[in-house]
Amino acid sequence: MTSQPTTAKVGFFESGAGKILARNWASCFLILMIAIFSLAGPGFFDIVNFQNIIHLSTGAFLVAAA
């Protein structure tokens, strides 16, 4: 009786792309969110939006630095 070679199914996270995604999931998530908000929000990349983000986050940065 000869044994037949079995082909094991490789899961997504065992493939090359899956390993990269698993290691960099936070970066992939942030890139996805930037893409969604840039398409859905009509002023997402305006300079006023970046100024508001910096202005409103200054307090949190000062508290974190203290």
C-alpha cells in the first residue's frame, strides 16, 4: 500500500502576503482608514483640517510630556 502525497491547504496567514499583513496590521489599518476618509470626507486633506488636528491635540501632547 503506497501512501498518496497529500496537499496541505495553506491558510492566508501562512502565505507571504498574510505574514506581512499580520506583522503590519496597524499600518494597514491606518492606510485603509486614510483611504476611506479621503474618499468620504470632502476636506480631509485641507490645511485647515491639519491645523485643527494639531490645535486640538496640543493639550494631550502637553499632558503626555509632563
